[in-house]
Amino acid sequence: MYKFYINLDVDVAVDTSGIKLTGDDLVYLETTINNTSSNDVFKVPVLYERGSSSGDLWTVIGIDTLSIPAYASKKSKVYFAPTPGVLSVRVTLDPDSTMQDENRRNNSVVKNLIPKIFQATPQGFVVNGQVVQTLIFNENFEIELGDAALSNASAMFIDNLKNVEIVDQPDFSSIPGVPAYKILLMNDSVELLKPITVQLRVAADSAMVAAIQDASLFRYLKQTHKWLRSETKAGDFTWRALLPQIGDVALLKSSDSTPPEIQVAIDGQPYVLKKWAGNEPRLGIRLQDINGVDISTGGLQFELNGQTVDASEIALPDSIIDGNQIVISYNPKLLPGEQVLTVQATDCNQNVSEIEEFVLRVAGNFDIQMLGNYPNPFQKETRFAYVFNSPVDEMSLKIFTASGRLIRHIQALDIFDDPNPLSADYHEVLWDGRDAEGYEVANGVYFYTLSAKSAGKTKTLNGKLAKLI
């Protein structure tokens, strides 16, 4: 049994401004259909066609069917993988004239589009129903997408980049008159499994020779807001490069030849050679470069005792405000003995640092090394210096008179000039020469007790000092 709909006394129209290419995983030709009448419209066919270059031949792209309530609008779309360049499309409502439409002049619209969204798949680009590896966007720019380069299908957005913005990269510069391009995968869940190849060419012009000398293709990393130099093969006014990640592409010049600097902090304290650390220390690895640090795949190398550290163990900041100075977190689990961490970093111009080595000592048993207090004797104040070979849960320094009366008790919360008084390694505690009530103590001999607890074990050391004026 077939059901037919006869639409009487209706007025439906193609919204010219609504004709566009869109899509996330697949590319669609989309339009908006308006029903300006008081009657509902049922199952109206919408015909999409592509015009020939001469404009006298139309080829069917696809047909959609819509039902639209009175005084309402609905979107219609059909799958379409366009070719680059100017595209003429025609959208026609009710091509067989089955409706009693008050105004058929707005049932068919022709519009010229310049496609900026293209169909990418794991097999390559789809253009007019054919799979191709290379998409020639225009006379200056093309992209090669190899087999199995993408994890799934995605619409790919490509457009001219109107402004090459370079922020806090003083040794980088753009080249006037050379086009740049924006590339974006519209499907956020699709991964790039293999690098893509991009090629940029400019018209041969003797006036451009000096400007483009030593130029390279750079890609933009949104995470750090920095341009990264790609390994570029240059020809006569042509440049080719592999992109391990998809992003904006521009031809830039750079005079940077200085690699990034690497610094390490352990539990908030600066690294010193053979520094004591706990068996699960918090390492902060600070990377600094005047033109930015490359944190993309391959830009950073970490090894612990000769074994490559898995990328999943390295934590980048959730939001990077300053791409010139980035602190990476690493929380390894260490065994007793000496542990060797090596770090190598790359900057945005692909200058590679030396392999920096950081030797940590992890204790098997908790201990305190008392280095004494200075000055001793003291006049107004003195500092106690000591080393914990492991992080501690609590610590205290008690000062006693010669008769054994406790006059001052200093705990971790009372120490303001040490960012982490409970961490392993070297510490200092200042005693201002006053008792618990704030009075200066008299000349004489005093005794101290330094106590700390780590993993259930308490260690106590005693010593003597004097005040002389």
C-alpha cells in the first residue's frame, strides 16, 4: 500500500544564505528550507545538482525529502565530496511540481561556492566519488594523505590563513606575499596515524629570492601557541614537509640557534648533584627557550636508568600559558641507591639540547645528617643545617636551657623560608634567638634536639650551642 501526499496552498522556499558545505565525519551539502505558509508540508523532495564548468549541464548530487510544519524552517542535506575551486550548485524543491505552491520562483536557487571542507578518509581524499592521495587546494598549496594515515573518516577544513601571528618568538619572521594555510580535522575523535605531506609553492619571482632564502615550512601548535619548524625539502620556489600533527602551515624564517635550557626541582627544591630523594619524588622539569619549547611527539626525551620513560608517565600542564617556559611533572617510583634521570629537549626551531643528567640518591633506611648551626657561638640569631635522606612526615627542633627547660619549639609549619621543609635533602631552620614568648635569650649554653619521622621511623639528634655578646 502506497501513501501519497498532496500539498495544497503552500509556499516553501530555498534559503540562499543557508546553502553551504558542512560536516564533521562526512561532508554534506546543506541548505535551509522555509515554509512560510499556514499549511504543513509533507515529504517534499529536495534535488541537489552540480553545474558543469560551462554552466549548461547539471549533474545530480543527491535527493533529500523533508516534511516541514507551517511557518517553520528545516535543514536539508546530502552527502557530497567536492573538488577544490569554484563550485556551482543548484537546489530545487519539488522538481516534478507535485505541490500547489503559491510562488514557485523561490523553489530553485543556484549558488556558487568555494569549497573549504573536503572529505578525508583512511584511504585518502574522496573527490567526485574517486579516492585520491593528493588534494590540490589551489595553485600554491596541496596536501598528500597516505593510505591508513587517518584512524577514521573526517571532514578536513582548508583555507587561506589571513594573518600569521607570531607571539613571543623574537627570532621568527613571516615572509610578506607568501600565502599561509589553515588545516583542521572537523572530527575531533579522528587521530593522525601517519604524517601527512604538504607542499607550498610561490610564483617564480627574482624579487623574492632574498626573502625566501633559508626559509622553512612551520606548523602551528595550538597547545603552546607556537610555530614549530618542520623538516623541509626546498626546491625552486617550492617547499615540502611532513606534518606529524595537523595544524596551520606557514613559510617562515628563523635565526635561532640556541637550544632550550633544562632545570629540575625535586619536591619543590632545586636539584644539586646527587641530591637525596624519596622513593616517589615529585619532579618538576622546567624547559625554557626564548622562542618556545617543542612538546610535540619526538620533541622531548626522558630516560630513567637507561630506559625510556613512557609518555603516559609524563604530565604536561592542563593549560599552557607561556610556551617559552613549561614545567613538566614526573612522579617515578625509585628503588634504593643512585638513580640517573636524563632529559633532552628541542626548541621550536628544532635546536636540540645536550643530554642533561640528574643523579638522585634514594635511601634504604631513614637517617638525618646534622651539619651543625652557624654561627656558633651566635649573637642574635643562628641557622641549623641538616639533611634528610628521605621525605619526612613531621619534624621539630626544640631548644633547651642548660637546666633542661624547653624555651622554643619550631615545627614545619613555623618555617616560612623553606618551600618544602619535609622533603628529602638539605634544609635550614632559622632560630631568631628568642624564646616562645618573644624575649631574647640570655648569654649562655643551650641544647637542641632535632627530631623527624619518616615511614613510621623516628630519628633524633642532639647538639649544643652558645650565645655570646
